[in-house]
Amino acid sequence: MTKLNIFWHRRDLRIEDNAGLYKALRGDLPVQPLFIFDENILSQLEDKRDARITFIHNEITRLSKEYESHGSSLMVRYGNPVDILKELLSEFSIENVYTNRDYEPYAKERDSEVYELLNASNVHFIGAKDHVIFDKDEVVKGDGSPYLVFSPYASKWRQKLNDFYTSSYPTEKYLGNLHRSTPTQIPSLSDLGFEKSELEFPSREFPKKIIRTYDETRDYPGKDGTSRLSVHLRFGTISIRKLLQTALSSNQTFVNELIWRDFYQMILFHYPECPTKAIKPQYDNIEWESSEEHFERWCKGQTGYPLVDAGMRELNSTGYMHNRVRMVVASFLTKHLLLDWRLGERYFAEKLLDYDLASNVGGWQWASGSGCDAAPYFRIFNPTSQLEKFDPDLKYVKRWVPEYGTSSYAKPMVDHKQARERALERYKSGLNN
């Protein structure tokens, strides 16, 4: 029976600068790379043309060819990870299974089961930090508790940062330690129960010019002013360390966005119930409205507020929404319509190509006032003034709402002033309970 180590790819679909793969390749045994299409995750997806599955399938195909160019192969399986690893234990003599850590509740539960399985067979399950710069409790208060406010977290994050944390892992030096194996069949999209999406995916190349001017352009949805790298960070097709190296030398505002990403990952680790419960518990006392019609109009981009409608239509058409607009549509749902932030979070979870549980929950709780370092409940975006400020020439709105300015465009579904007063009253009432 072949004796080897396994490296299990998850949200790290690359060979270059991969912490867990580097750790595995430095071991004493040949390394067999593995990717599992997790049926527990795929079975939850209702849209059988979900573009994320096409994206992952494309990247797995690319990664497989890359391994083949180094005389190895990527083993690709479909099923329950625990069952698949059980099968591999009977096929090979495995000493260690290496992987990169994931902090989402399902991932932690799955990895706990995997640990029990491997431990019972005297196989070590070895994790590494890869998709964040600082994880778990690396940046915490003096007493060891997590930060709930961003500014002191960011300050400590920057103080702690040094070359050790930004240095790349030279995996290419050790690719000779890959297990020599012949290419295996990758399950097709139809094998997985999905169809190919025709959505276009952003490039993996770092847009250095955009990163350099990010602080000047990031708030204007009509401009090509954001990196569009979020989907690649989500699935680890690019290295967070290499991106940080680029940002540190060119734009501190962009660095701040990467710190927010770490912050939300740390919060999810310490507050695993935050996808369904307010981090500030008193915010779960707010009495939300329950209008299906209002939610439907928000989803379809038919609210009568052009910036909100443009954002929702961009999301529905492309799987992407500009970050400034994400804040506006989230504020509109939770404040103007007084609909539960969890409804919006779930809708984004279905639609966003770059959907990341930690950042999405963090953003929605921020918008509703219930989360870490959240906007105070009385901060209510005025979607009209946001439009005037950030899309003054209507370039973004006209692209996504072509009927704007004509008699066929929907009338505003709520009056801003009245909606604002209702939100303030409802929030005050809930928070005083």
C-alpha cells in the first residue's frame, strides 16, 4: 500500500504561496493533493446554474493541469468529506492530512468530525493559516478577549504586522515532493447536479493601477475603481499575502479593506452564532416588518430609488455589487423597509459570486446597527443624496435602470422622511425593551 501524505484543498485553489501545501511538501512523504466537491454544501444550493460552482469547476480544472505539469495530479472527489477520507484511508497508507483552516461554523463542525475519524486511525490532521493575515486570537485585547471595534483592532493589526506575516511560502521549491500519479477524471458539472453558468468572472491579475488610486475611486460605482478580486480571495485563487504586499507599497486605504476582512473572520470565529443572532443582543428585540411584497420589490430592484434599484439589478445580473452600493441597499432594507437584516444576508448569500459568510454577516450587521463597530441605528443613508454624491452623472444608474427618468419608472415605494422617522421610533422602542 502506497505510503503518503494528503493535502486537502478547500478555499485555497492555487499552488503558489499556499501555507498548508508548503507545510505538507516539507514533510518526509510524497504529497497527494485532494479536492472534494462537498455534497453537504452543494445540496443547499437551489440554483442549479449557480455561477460559483462553474467558477470553482473552472479553477479546479486549471489547478489540475498545473499539478500535471509537475508530474502529479489533483485527486478530485464528490461526496461527504468524512466518507471520502474514510475511503482514502483504505486505499493508501496515510500518515498526515494537511489543510488550511476555515473559520465558518459548518467548516469547524466538519473538521471536528474529520479529526475524530483520522485520530481513530492514528493519522494526524494538520492545519495552517492561509486565507487571512491574522486569525483566531492573534490580534486581541490585552486580556485576550476579541475586539468589537474596528479602529483599535486595525491599530494593533498594523503594529503587529512585519515581514514574517507578509512573506510568501516558496512552495515551488518543493514540488518535487508531490506524489507521482497519473491524471484522474474530474467530475463534470452535470455529475455534480449543476449546469454551466454564462456569467463572466473577473481576472486573477492584480489591477495595480486601480489599487494605487483606490482611495480616490472606490466610492463611485460608475467608475472602474475597485479591484474585483473578492471572488479570488474568497476561493483562494490568489494569495492574500501577495495582495497585501502590493497594497502596502501603493495604497493604505486598500490595506484597510484587507484588515476589515481579517476583522470579520476573527469575529465569526469568536461569535459563531452571528449569522443568525445579533452581536449586540438587544437588537434582536427590534420588531421587524414582514411584507413579502416589499422584500420582493427590493430583490428585483423596483423600489423607486434608482441607486438601490441599480445595485440590486447589478447583483441579479452579474453576481456582483459595488461595495458603496451594498451599504446603501442594506441600509434601505433594514431602515426604510424595516425588514430583518437576515433576509438580506440570505439573499446576498444566494446571489453574490464573492459570498463570504464572515464579511457578509459583518456587513449586514453593520448596516442594521446590530454588529461590531456598527453604524449607529440613527445613521440612515439617504439613497437620493447618496446618488447625487456618488453617481452624479447617473452613469451607473442608467446602465442598470434604463427606464429611470421616464414615466415607466416605479414611484418610490416609501417616503424617505417618513421611513426614517418610523425606523428611529421602532429602533428606540426595541432597544429600550
